[in-house]
Amino acid sequence: MTRPLTIDDLYRFEIPGDPALSPDGERVAYTLTTQDAGNDRVVRSIWEVRGGGGPARRLTRGPADTAPRWSPDGTRLAFLRAGQLHLLPADGEEALPLTTPAGCPAGAGIPVWSPDGSRIAFAAPEACRADSAPVVIDALGWKADGAGLTGSVRTQLFVVEVASGEVVQLTHDDRHVGLPSWSPDGTRLAYPAQTTPDAAVFGPSAAHVVGVGENASEPRRVGPADGLAGPVGWFPDGSALLVVGRASFGVGHCELLRQPLDGSAPVSLSAALDRNVMGGGPGYPGALPQFHGDDIVFCARDRGATRLYRVGADGISASPLPAGTGVSGCSVAGKAGRAAVVVCDATRFGEVVLLDLDAWADEAPGRAGWLTDHMARSLPEIALHPVTEREFRIADGTVVHGMITRAAGTPPGGPLLVDVHGGPHNAWAPHSDPVHLYHQELASRGWTVLTLNVRASDGYGEAFYTAAVGAWGETDEQDVLQPVAALVDEGLVDPERIALTGYSYGGYLSCWLSTRTDRFAAVVPGGVLVDLKSMAGTSEEGHLIAGHEIGDPARMTELSPLSHADAVRAPTLILHGGADDTCPVGQAEQWFHALRTRHVPAQLVVYPGSSHLFLLDGRPSHREDYSRRLVDWVTTHTNR
């Protein structure tokens, strides 16, 4: 017998991520995320599964073990444990620390092995600030979500000798650097870095190169100073860099760029795809581009789902993975001709799959198949409610892609929840979702859940991606209202029992829409932003929003929901992380104050210590509470 997923099931989740395929293509190490209810925390440990079959096995016990990376000879596994590098022999003996608080007081970063296996490079904060110490701020970018106030501390580049544990700091800059990559001959490191100290965390950046050891040199910028550089790698012959980024800084797709070492203009390798290249990150699934022979395997988003692509002399081709699946990690063993991929689909939150790259055109998932079954093991009796894709044509001719979650056999005329994603350049995906548990809970109670990839969403081309620049709310409000009207006209939902929710940008658009229409009987904005002017000076992303997403200061006032709070009538529940530095909690407080002083039924719930991304990996009790309060609010205020 099967049963629907409930909010209680959160504590049983086992979700793989960050796969690392051994050089011979036979073993996959990965991070498994579970929940510790007793200590109210997320637990991460390192697991392994073999490509030839057999059950997965635990290599470490956590609770904070991440970023497994195989040595070039496959004999050792480097990983992060509570912020310090550790080494685990391939035979599974006890892991030993490579870095310690004495040598890395602020911790280490994701390990990157040198080609000969003698050194590991990483990016990490250059200093550790005492919690009680004054914070000196002399440039933009003085805070980071999840880290809090950083002041003038910057992330720098380090190398540790594997034999001795000696740590050497390579860069001493006044700007942040990113994940490094070794040159094929092991003499240089490439990495992304900001190009101006006052650019904030989300500012212009470029690829840089620095010599290491006997070839030590000063860091040298090799990309355009006014561009955007994310993950950086090397072409196999060392002739150029492979960069995920843009030739000019601004709102738009990241591309796969070939950056010549002489600093000349980068060449896009992915322009023909017209999709955003996804290097991977919290809430934005993807993976580093990697070579297989002369071809490059990379991730890009299409119609909401992150997919795997390959670019070579014959152009760009999609992987054989079905279109409805999503990729959240990929590791290529080029000589073995294999890729280990973490894939989610309609029934699984994420499992490790092994692809045969030499049989790219075969049916998914390739010859070696699915390697793990954590969903079946942890939740064997669960059956997720189906997600049906739908397209809506807006009055101006724009086509908006949406997804409807609805229990089988649900009669027409019931309540509707509309959920707006964040970003605004993120997207809802047409596959299983372990984050928004209230979707499944409400569907079990007879609700229809509608998620929409409105204008500015990722996965529909750059023109769609940039459509709301300078016109947040105004451009995309009909992308919500007209699909809702279509479902009402079809008789699928009750026009008097419609609720609205959204997080981050979705919280913004929920607040905006509640000033523009009385369509919604209840509104639940989370991680909100309602006053764009104050956001510009308090958010880690404020400079980007003010300078590039909106631009005109007058428009920042016009497009702020706070400027139109007099029009709100809907009962509103505001849910917000107390340590949110992307959308500071003051935004939620301003909205609550504005509604209560106007006698609108409103409630504010703040989750102490929770960052902007707490819905992804925060305290399980906070994530559970978020879903329960949302369900209670919308059901209470839509009952007739």
C-alpha cells in the first residue's frame, strides 16, 4: 500500500548530492543529506557506490562532511569536515585531518587536487573574526547570507602540501576570489575574482591566473574587467580557460566561454543554445563544465529543469536523460568515458546515475543505470502526487509555462494555491520537489497547486529571462492573474477560494499582487522584499538590484509594494528568516507594520538564526513549521 507524502516525512529524507567519480570510472563518492530530529539539524555524510552494482555504503558519519574529491590516482578521497580538509584512504580507513584551525583559522574550502596529487588548492576566508570583534566596513560587500557580517575579510586562494600539511596563501587581494582550477601541467591556478574592491559580492568579475611554487607569479587578470566570471577551468592543452560567465556584467544568461590566456575577447561556445549555463549552487542546480575528449559536458536550464548538454565540433546536443528530469550534480571521468550524475524525476528527489558518455545517443540513463535508491529505502510507501505541465497564452501573446499538482480523483471546484518562485531568474521544475512540502500536503486535502514560470524565469531564452528588467511586478503580474482566471473559467477551481504564496522574489510578487487585486483570499509571502530603496543599502544583493534589475531610482519607489500598501485587503501571513542577509528581516517588519496599522489581518513569523536559504538546509523544525503555518493559514482563510 502507498500513501501521500506528508510534512512529517521531512525527517526521513535521504538526498544525494555533489557526486565525485573516481578516475577509473568505477566508484562514485557523494554527499548524503539527512535530518537529525533529536538535535534539530541537517546531517551530511560521505557515501560511496560502485559502478558495477551493489548497495551504497557510508564512508563517514558526519554530521558536517561535504565536498568529496578523488585524488588523481584514485587512492585517497579529500573532503571537508566541519570546514577543515580531511583525507580518507580509498580502502575506507579512518579519515585524518589535513588542515587544522591552527593553519586555517577560518576553515578551508572545496578541495581541488593538483594533477600530480601532491597539493590541494582551495578558496577560503583569509581571517577568522571573533564574534564580539568590531566589524570594519570600508567597501560594498560587507555581509553574506549565511555568514553574516564579514566586514573587510575577503575570500583568498590557498594551497596545502598533502605530505606536510603546510598551507600557503597565494593571493592577498582586497576582493573576493572563487573556486580555483589547476593548469594541466600543475604550474598555475586559474580562478574567478572581482575586478574592483567596491563591487560587492554580486559585481563584475573576471578570470585570473597565478603561478604556483617554483613558478610563483603575481595574479594576472585574463578576462574582461567589466564581465562576469563564475566557475573557471582549463582546456586540456592549457591553451585557454573555460569560463561560465558573461563578456559584460548585467542581467542575462551565463554562457560557456573560451577565454584566451592573452586576455583577448572571450568566445561563446553555447550561444546557439540560448539557455542559461548552470555552474551549480544552492537553489540553482547544475555542475562545473568538464571535458570528455575534445567535447565539453555542461549543464543548462530548459523549461524549468537543469539538463545535461554536450558541445563539440558538431555543435550542441542534449543528453539522453528524459526532458522531465533534473540534474543537480555531475562528475566526469574522461578517460573512463563515464559521468556520475545526480538526477531527480517525478518519483525521486535525487539518485546517482552513471552515464556512458560514449553512448550519448542511447536511451537514458545509459548502460550502467541507476546506482542508488535512497528514496525507495527511506520512504518506500510514499507515492507523490502527479505534476502536470500546462501552457497559458497571455493577452500580449506571451506563453507562460506552468505546472499543476493535483491528487488523482480530486473533483473540480476546489481551492487553489498559486506559488511564485524566487530569483526572479529561478524556475519551477516539472519534477519532484523536497523543499515545498506544503504542495503535497495541500493536494492531499483536495487543493490544486499552480506553479508558474512567469517572465524573468530561467529556461526559456534570454529575451524571456530579461523581460522584467526595470519593470518588476508590472511586466509579470498578468503572467499570474490570467492563468488563474483560465483555471476559474474552466471550472477547475473555486474563484472564492484562491490563495497566493511565494518566497524571495516570489514574496515580492505576492505582496505586489496583493496591492493590485482582491482575487486572493489569503496571501503568504516568505523571505519578502517590499521596499526596493532600503533593500539597496541593506541586502547583499541590493547593489545588483538597484543598479541592474531596476536601475531608475524613481522606479524603485514605484515598484515597491510598500508604496501601495493602502490597497491591501487580504489576510497576510509573513514568514521570514531572522538572519536573512539577502532579504533582510526589516523588509518583513516594514510590511507587517504597514498592514497592521491599516487594520489588515496580518501575522509575522520570524525564524531566529535562519538565513535566506533556510528552506533548503535550515533547521528541520523551522522548515516543518514553515509548511505547517502556510497550510493552516490558507485553509483557515479560504474555508466557506
